[in-house]
Amino acid sequence: MSKASRHSIPRICRLAASGGVRYGYKGAALASMAEVLSAVMTGMPHCNRLLSMAGPDFSTPRHLGHFFIVIDPKRFVSTELYNAAMCAYLSDLRTQCARAGKQVLAPGDREWAIEARRREQGIPIPKALNHDLNQLADRLHISRIQLGGHS
């Protein structure tokens, strides 16, 4: 049985490179470019030379490199064209086929949704943290945190 026949067509389409197979695999190249710019060109560790961000050693500095790039879109296209093209891009991105019950999000969508929910409902404070903060408040003789029913 061929690999293609083991998977449904929608699954295979989801695995294709953005824009289709005729455009090649961009993910590895983009990831490599980011690592070269932020690690190799700054003299910092890269790839598996980095200490694990998940521990167990949290006391040793990670020596992460950073690279920042600032692009002024007006140097390339008019503001109107840029805004229209970005709106079209984000719309196209968000309407891509997603798993059942899921949706494709653009960068920032999740964070903006969480911000809106927290503005409406408040910032959730786990019970253990609330307990610790209340103990600290008692020790400092200041008011305890009043939770609005969200924990």
C-alpha cells in the first residue's frame, strides 16, 4: 500500500507546503534563517547546543541570541495597498481548512481573544496562588485580594 493511500486526501493537503507543493518546503529554510540570524551571527549557542528550556537545570544561563528586523512597508508599497493586501492575507489564512471543531488563527488572534475575555471576566488567579497572596497580604497587614468569582 502506498503512503498516499494510507492517508485521506484532506490530511495530505494539510501536510503540503504553504501554497502547494510547487512552492517547495519553506518551513525548514525559514527556521534555519531565524537560527542563523539570532544565534550564529550573535555568537550564541544554536540547535541542540542550547540547554533545554524545560529544565531540569534552570540556574545556568541559556545565552540566547536575538535578532531584530524592522521593515517599513511604505518603502515597498503604498499604505493603502499594504493594508488591503494584509487584510486579504489574514482573511485567506483564517479561512484555510482546519481540523473539525478548530480554526486557523493568525499570529496574535489567540492573545487578542484572551485579552478580550480577561477584560470582560477578569484575570484568572489559581486557588494556590490566591492562597499564597492572601497569606502574604496577612503578613504585610494589607487587604486580601477580592476575587470576582473567577479563579
